[in-house]
Amino acid sequence: MSRELRKYQTVEQSINKKVSKRLWRPFITALKQYELIQAGDRIAVCMSGGKDSFLLAVLMRMLQKQSEVPFELVYLVMDPGYSEKNREKIISNAELLE
């Protein structure tokens, strides 16, 4: 019996399958090489509503789950006067991340 996945879990699986070699490995390599994350860090990911910031948020969430280094994630949105369409997209993406 398979359990039903939450929306963000489906997104994470999709990213794992589609971009593992091209994105995930270089991402992890850079984090390790430059020692960008230390135990106890509190990392803010700014969500602009675009797919690049959403992807970064998903990658950071995946890293947090898999990392041996404990760190905290905080998602931020600063509204400089987004159009209603952009604001709705940001809210939608934030809801996907739960």
C-alpha cells in the first residue's frame, strides 16, 4: 500500500529525478568546498515568486532533511509592490513548501 505524497514531496521527488546530476551535485559540491553551512546556522531564503527562488528553497529544504549538519531555514518575502498576480504566485509557492 503506497502512501499519498504531499505536494512539496512530489516537487522534491521531481527535482531529484530530473536535475540530480545537473543541479543537486554541483550545489552540494559548492556547499562543501566553500564550507557555506555550519552547525547551528540560520539561513534565510528570499522568495521572489520566480522559479529560481522556489527551486533554491526546495533544494535548501532537501539539504536540511539530508544533512548531517543541523541548521535552520527561514523563508522571507519582501513585497516591494508586487502585482496581484506575482503576489498570488509567491503565496502559492509558500503553501507548497508548507
